[in-house]
Amino acid sequence: MNQSSLDDFRATVWDFYAKHPRIMPWRTNTDPYWVLVSEVMLQQTQVTRVIPKFEAFVAALPTVKALAEVDLAFVLQLWSGLGYNRRAKYLHQAARVIQQQFDGEIPRSQEALVSLPGIGRNTAAAIVAYSSNSPSVFVETNIRTVYINHFFSDRAAVDDAEILQLVTLTLDRDSPREWYWALMDYGTFLKQSKQGALDQSRQFKKQTPFAGSMRQMRGRIIKVLSEQGGSSEQELSAQVDGDDRFAAALQALIHEGLICRELERFHLTGDRVNSDNRTS
């Protein structure tokens, strides 16, 4: 890979971004809390779906302290509709860890961030890049799209390790935050114009259809309990159009501590792990 091709690549990305930058609340305000919430919400969820949920979330819970002090039921009510509700639980747990172990300050290092529930290495690196304008290196879907399109268009089974090498080589170390914004916007454009070719990634996993999935049934249960409160199993099954997925979805949500059963009625629950450890 010669320097000229790397420079041409940077120019392509920057030129696109100069003409088509997207406006998002967590770009306008790069406060670490806003970045943390947005990065967790954006996992496997499109920006257009996240923005209204994000705005409602930070309006109701404007700080880490505020998030840590409410119970999980309230967080799930705010989260309902985004899907993958375990992310809400992890975010809630992370806020409590930050309050208890980091004096209420979101860590600025990747090593500390990965100690938080639900925060992997790529998410931690993204949080550092966006909140601190630090030249951290990471890979996610849009980044894969861009680099596969430009450098591996004739390859199959491209590994993230190969992409990471190029991300490191091409990273704008003077403006890493904006460079990653540019990559994200360019990657979104490539996917929308059917130039993504994500199936060429070794890490690619095709998402199963939402309709008829366990994810759909889990989401219905959380939504009903968020909007209507406690329900008996029979009522809940009727309210969510329960089918052969219902019992398994219900038990999984109980096991994960997202809902609980009290006096034969199901409710959204608080953080089961932290609640069990509290003393009266």
C-alpha cells in the first residue's frame, strides 16, 4: 500500500464529508455522557431510530448520576422501541459502576471503559475518540464498509485485523473525532447505494428477519409492560399476541433480570444484581 493511494483515500472521505455531513445531537455536544449513551444506543440500530430516543433519554436522565439513581424499570420505559433491551440494562449498570468506582466521572481511557458492563474494546475506543478527540483505533460496520469498498473489493473473508491496520495508517491524528464522523457518513452512503459488500467481511453475520423472531416477541413484552404496568401471564400473552415464542421470551427476560414476577403478575424490574446486594 503506497502513500499516494492512502492520500487519495483520505481525500475521497474528506471530500464526501465536506459536502454531506450529518447533524446529530452527540456530534453537536460531545460530552462524554452523551457519547456513552449514543454509542450504546447505536449498536445494531440505525441513526434515524436512535435520535428521538436519545433526545428523550438525555432529557429525562441528563447525567450519569441521574441514570444511576433511577431503577431499571424507568430506563426500560425510555428504551422501549429501540430493541436489544439488554443494552439498557448494561448502560444502567455502567452508570452505577461509574458513580461507585470512578467518582461519577466517565473514564477517559479505553482500559477503564472496557471494565464497564456492555462496553467492548471497539465501543470503548469510539467513546474515547468522540469524547476526547483521541486517535484511538476501532472497527465497526460503517468502517468495514468503507475499507472493504476501497481496499478489498476483490477479496472475500476480509478480517478485522487487516482493516485495523489500514485504519491505523489512514487515521487523521490531528482531527480523529471528525475523521471518524466522515468515515461513518461515507460508510452509510456506500451502504445506501448498495456498495457495502459487508458479506466480504469475515466478521459479517447476517441478521435474521425481525418479523417472527424472538427479538420481536421480547420487544412486545417490554413495550406492553412499559405502557401498562403489571399483567398476569394470561393477560400479557393476549396483549402481545403470544404464540410459541411467548413462553421462551418471557423466561429469558426474567432470567436476564429485565422483568420480574410478583403476586402472579409480571412487571419491569430494577437491576436484579444490584438490588440483591443492597442492605436495608
